[in-house]
Amino acid sequence: MEEKEKKEVPVFIKGKLISFTPQNSEHIDLYVKWMNNPKVRIFARWQTPRRAEDFKRWFEPQEGRVQQFVVFELWHNEDKKPIGQVGLLWIDWVNGWANAFLWIGEPDYWGKNIATEATEMLVEYAFNELNLNKLQWGAAVESIGSWSVAEKIGFKYEGIRKHGMYINGKYRDVKTYHISKEDWLKSKK
């Protein structure tokens, strides 16, 4: 896999530290590794083990279905390798909103402002290219890194969803956030 990770990839959106690239079916084994890593999956809501066969379905054509998600690989520009994924889920094209998500599958890249840059890039893409009007974000109260990124870039705290996640035998509260296109554009002036 090391050889494959070093090759150049088609960049969709380029940032300083990372870029958004299309998901790559050659990286399915890497996705499986990330999603089954207890450190990575604990707050990501993956309760069951993932197999390569599960991911292969992501790459199959889905005729007649409205696309309700957009997913990118997070590509580390300097190290030239994929380190996670970012995207929008449950997109409501009529009402203009979606749930934003991000996860860094390589723990060595945690705490390096990559999540902040990636979230800002995702918000820009959602509002300026997809013309969405509102993004939602949720994170377990214990997932300090996740919700602090949301707060840092301007997501507004909505409240606590009591017992919104079941993790390691216990129901956990979830902090919920949103950001509107109007608020995002004001913050950029």
C-alpha cells in the first residue's frame, strides 16, 4: 500500500495542509483499517465491524437515486497520502441543508489543525458551490476535538441531545451545532 499512497491523485479542492480528492476504490483496505481502529471509531458511530465488501458498494452505480451524500478523501499534501474522509450526509437539496462530517483515520495526524482546515474547506464548498443554506454537526460531549473544531470555525451551539449515542455500554450525550450560509458569509467579511 505504501507505493500506492505516494502517487499523485486528482485534486478536487486544494488547501494548505490537505486537499479533497475523490474516494479511491484502491484504498478500500485503508478505509477498513481506519473504521475498525478502536481509537478512530469510538465517537464515529460505527458499532459493527466493517469489511472490504461493505465499502465496495460505495463505488457501485446507483441509478435513479438522488445523491444524498458527498464524500471526499482527505489527502495530506506534504506526505502525499490519504489520512481520512470528509463530507456531507443526508443532503436535503430542496431545503438546502446537510449534516457535515469529518474523520481522520490516521491518529498521527490528530491535533495538527487538519480538521479545522478541512471543515472550513467543506463549509466553503457546501455554501459556495452546492448553494446549501445550513449545515449541522454533532459530536459526543467527550469528543472534545470534534466539537471544538465546530466552535472554532463558527458553528453555533444548539444544545444537548440527551443519550444521543451509545458508546462502550453507556448512553452518551451529544452536543449539536449548526451554521447558516448567512452567518458564514458575515464571518468572512
